Amino acid sequence: MTTFDFAPLWRSTVGFDRVFDLLEDSVQWTGDNYPPYNIERADQDHYQISLALAGFAPHEITITAEQNVLTVEGRKADKGDHQYLYQGISVRPFRHQFNLAEYVQVKRASFEDGMLKIELVRELPEAMKPQQIPIQAGNDNQKLVNQQTA
């Protein structure tokens, strides 16, 4: 496994601590892939996370979003009185965390046919959106001065 040396970047950057921590964590991640999931990008600012949760009911799943981390947890309420000869559908408890970029928010979640779908949107505050600045010509400025003095 390759490790990265971020020391040269630490010398010339300020405030990127979280990015470096995320990169280091992703290299060292050894978690399992249960439940299977997809992360899709619909367009520049819309995303969807889909988790395959066969055997789970909506009330057995918890979704929490806080400080740029989305956590999805599932736990079966009751195993019941089943005597399986073979159990190939896993219903073990799980906890999966997704790190979200700045200004990415969860818009809605739906559960249908064993698939949990979580829709995410990046919404920049108005102050951070690009603004077009109008340019005034020299003659326009003189007209404004003449109108104010009249």
C-alpha cells in the first residue's frame, strides 16, 4: 500500500487540514463493502447515494447528517423464529459514513424495492456565487453627474 507524504503541502497551505485527513483516511480504509452502494453524479451540483438493503425495512434504518458527514445505519429489530437451512441474504447490522464536501446537503431519502436512495445537492450561498459586475462607460458617469447637479 502506498503512503503519501503531505509535508511539502503543509508548508504552503493553510486551512486544508480536513482534506489531508480525508486523503490519509481513504488510503488506510480497510472496512467491508456491506451493504453494497453506488454514488452517482446527476449533474454538477446533484448527487445520489443508493444502498442495496434487502431484508431491511425503513424503520430499521437511520440516516444522520452532521458537519459534512452523512451516516447511514441499519439494525434488524428482531430475528424472529426462523430456522434457516441456508441464509444467503445478509441482514447484519451496518454503519457507513460518507464525507460530504462543503455546502453539500441531504435533500431527501426514499426507500423502495430494497433500495435506499439519498439525494444530495450542493447549494452555494449567494455571497459565494459568481457575480457579474456591470461596467459603466465614461459618458454614463458624466450624465449621472449632470443629472445630480441639475
